[in-house]
Amino acid sequence: MTDFAYNDTLNFAVNKGLISLSDKGMVESSAFKRDEMVFLSYKSLSTMLKGGNDVLSKKLGLTDVPKVVLPSTVTIKRVFSEDGKSCKYIIDKKTLPDAFKNFTYLSTSGIDWFFPTTNQMIHYLIPNLTYTSNSEEMYDQDAAIFHYVYAHTIVNLFDQEKKLIGYFDIMDKTSKNIQVTIMPVKAFDLGYPEIKTGLTTNVKGELIIDRNLLPSAVKNYSKVAIDIYTPSDESGVYFTGELLRTNRNTKYYTTSVIDILNTGSYLTDKLCIHFFNNEGQVIGYAKTDAKNILQAMKAKLDAANIKEITKGVVVSKSDGFTNTVYVIMSEVDYASPSDFAFMSFGALDNDANQISFAYLESNKKPGNNTPFSPSGFASMIPKDQNFAGFMKLYNKDNKFIAYSKIDPKFFGSRTDVFKSIEVSIEKDIEGGFSNSYFSIDYYKDGKLIASQQPGPFERSMIPGNVVITFKEIFIDPNENYEVKVSTNRADIKIKGITIK
């Protein structure tokens, strides 16, 4: 006589704690082969023996059973914004296996075109095991935020210390209930080492490579290339290394002293170098402190009367896919802020006359002369450009005249300028809010000063009322603007607004 029915073994295993419900779903989702047998055998090592107080591994004399985290398939829900371009992820933590159920933070990244995304590309999209970019949002199922829906979205899960513990990807832009496979995070293997000796910089803005002090792995390198920005993790190092290797226009250096200052190279606070062999393969990389070069670059810019702005530049928190940078004209430490006409985002370079990144016209919406920001200057940064590090400002002649360091640590830190606006509407709109938009309008002495079109909003219902909440709305703290909300829909009757 047995303790269980053979056709109900998995339910019995769940009941006895041998496997979880998500484990059961994974085993049932494919044919029972060697992988499934090994998995169940492994799980049994941590299962209590019948009528005893010990687990099987202890009975067998195994003192150290390694913890294995396997992929887990679960169903999640998505709540879409009215325009369908962003969504909230509703994840029931009780359905997740132990390795993931206590995740605390969530972030997304992705690409917006369909093609077979390679494993290396996915590794590039998900953050490194220890790296955080301050784009992670604390997850709250009841107050989840909107995230942009990419053609291929990667959703990253982090623990309480913001360490990445798992991720899943979605190539579906419309389904509300969707089955995903949460993947455990594995260390990324570059296949070549990081070099930490043999490289120095000086205040002239030069990189010096001492071949004698390089490790044997790269001592006989043929050439080096400098990244246009410094990747934050090993997956980024791999990705940029491949771009350098396959780009015909990559500039290579063979000398032991490289003049970084006068090559027009882009730069943040680190200089990333890739080493290549005679066959053009990457054999190593280094991240060298670039403080000396930045100091030399800033001195050159200062001599050209290109000043660093340290006050009056504020950045909103991310709405899931963009951050907005505002320049408060009354606060900037620059002699003539009215000279600002264009802005761009990227790494710093020494070119005083030419815009190096695509630039945006200052503070105007396409086809509209009404300013976007009441402060007089604003623009949005796509979330995937947050690595850039610097905002560069130009005059009406496209001449580079000033710059400011954009540090993600300070995103949303100015609590006096970023507010939420609750808009009360008479009733819900038939057919929802598709093909509608709202505008936050700023008036001074009865004159329209600026008109800001906000991003995704949250909607809540109370008896006889619909309340729409816009978050992270910029309001200049130095001006007493009258704030109104308008819409393109005649059937939307706005009763009032509350600024919080």
C-alpha cells in the first residue's frame, strides 16, 4: 500500500512541501525527462522524512547542499494606460517561488523593434548583479507605476538591497494577462579580463599605457580603442566592445601615450579602453579613473569661456521611460541665461563649436511657440540615455556655451519644484480617454506663459466624480503662476484641480 496515488503525485509533492505550486507548473509544462527527474531529486534533499525531524540530505550525510534557483513560469496582469503606450505590472507575489517572491524593486528596459533578440542583447538590457541606476521603483501592487511598453520589454526584479535577482521578457504589446518565465540572474561572462595595472592619466589629458606593467593576457596587444561612454557593467562592456570591433569607423591607437583631451573623445568620470589582438578580437578592457582628463577638459572649456552650471538645473524622477531636465533661469549661476537656445545630453567633450549629440530646440513643442516649461527651458531625456552624465547648452548660433553634470542620484530630489496635480472631472468618459490629451497651463497676469503636456496619469473613481492624477509636474518655485488644466475633448468637463 502506498501513501499516494501515482496519477496524483505532483499534488502530493506540493502538499508535503517537496515542491511549490510554481515548481509543479514548471514540471507539468514539458515532457518528463532527465532535467525534471534531476530537479525533483534535488528538491527531495531538502524535504522532511516521513515521521522524522530531519531532511533527506542530513540523513544521507550531506552537510552542504547548494541552493539552485530555476526559471519559473507564472501569469501576471498588465493594466494599460489610455493610449496603450505604457502599463502597470500586477504581480501576485504569493504565486512566485521563494527565490523571487520577496522582490522589492522593479524596473524595465527594452527595444522598440522586432528581431530575434540575442542572449547578449538581453544581458545588455538587464542591469549587472551589483549595479543600480536609480531607475528602480519600489514595487507596490496597489500603487504600481506606469512603464513604457516596448516591442521587447525586459522587466527586472530586485531585492531590498537593490540587487538584481531575476528578470523576465515580454514580446507582446497588447495582452492583459500574460504568462512569463522569470529567469534567475547569472553572472555575465565576458570571456576576457578587466585590466587594472599599466594605465595612468595625467593633467595634460593624456592616457599612458605601460606595456611592461600590463598583465600577460594583454601584454602583446596590437591596438586599443576608447569607448564613447563608460559602460556600467560587464554586459555593457561586451556590447560596446562588439560595436567597436565591428564598426569600420572605430578609431584605434597603437601609441603608448594617447592625447584624449585633443582627440574630441566623449568622456564621463571613467575612461573605458578595449584591447585588441592582431586578429581584431577583444582580449581585455580597463576602466580608468578619468578625473585628470576631466580636469584638463574643463580647464580648456573654461579658457574658451564655456562655463559649468552648478545651480538651477533640476531633474524629475523617471515616469518609466523618460526623465525631464528643467533649467530654472532665475537660479542658474551663469551671467546671461537668456543666451540659452538649445540643449543636448551626452558625455562631455572638448569641442567648443559643434553639437556632438542630437539637439532639441529649447522649450518649444513642435509646431507651437508656447513654451513647454514655465521656467523658460526644459527637455526630456530618454531613459536609456541616463548614462550620459552631462547636459550641454548652446546659443542660437549652435555654439556650445555652458554645461551641467546630470547625476541620477539627484533625480527628483527637489521636492519644492515637483508636484502632483489632481484633476476632478464630472463623470467618466464614454469610450475612455483614447485620442485625448491634457495640458498643464501656466498663467501670469492673465497671460499664458507655458503649456506642459504631461505623461501617463492615474485615474480613480469616487461617487459622481473621476479624479485624474498627474505626477512629477514641474512648478517654478520662484514665480506665483496660476495653474490651469485644459484638454482637447469638449466632452471632458473639468470641475477643479488640486496641487499637492
